[in-house]
Amino acid sequence: MNKGDLVKQLKAELEREIEVLERAARSAREAATHEESRPENDKDTRAVEAAYLAGAQADRARELGRALNAIEFLPLRGFREEDPIASAALIEVEVDGKRFHYFLAPQGGGLRAEMEGVTVQVITPQSPMGKALLGKSVGDVVEVRTEGRAREVEILAVR
């Protein structure tokens, strides 16, 4: 699996999401300032609600922009079996008999990309999975608490 191709896919997905959010924020901002949004009485909050929505969408677009920047400039390196997991690691694990693939990045947790028929999910060092895997190596088994229960995670490969 080529990390450069993975990063390209993640960047494209982030750029799409940012574009959608920026468009939605512009639309909400226009709705908030349109003359038809003038309050009809003191209980009419349409303009205020549209302004809050525009602000939240713009904030989310900026957050995704930071994730895009972090992933775009993340130094990619290869890992050997004995290397500890660190940023830019592509990790294959087994949980409850199922295999999962993760890409450890400073931001962008939850993003997914399809590579060679495999779904790769971005995790961050702040996530439960990221915290558990950081610094570990192939062959290690760690316990991760997610969804209110502990799970054993075996590290199968790190690239």
C-alpha cells in the first residue's frame, strides 16, 4: 500500500468536505443577512440561528483545513517491524478476529480512504486507539477501551 497515494486520497476527501462546508456557510450567512430574515417580532430568531449555523460551518471548514495542512505536510517514512509506531505509520491490527487498517496522523481522525480493496481509517495520537498503539511494535498486544468495553488489539504489521 502506497502512503503517498493514501495521503492524496485523504487530501482530496478533505478538500471536498471543506468546499461543501464553505458553500453551506456562505449560504447560511446570506440567509442571515437577507432582508426576508429580518425579525417579524422579538421572538423571531431565524437570522440569529442562520448566523450561528454559518459560524459553526466556517469553524468546521477551518478545522478541516488544519487537518488538510497537517496531512499534506506530514513527513512520510517507512517502518520496519521492530520500529515503534509513530506519526505516519500505516498499521494493520486484529480485533476480535477482524483486521483493521489505520493511518496515524496528527489530525484528521475518522477520515477514511479505500486502498487496494482495504478501508484505511485515520487515527490520531489523542484517540483511544492512537494512544494504545503509539510506541508499540509488531507483535504487541494492547488493550483499548472503546464503546465502554476493553478490547485486545494485536499489531500485525506497521509500514
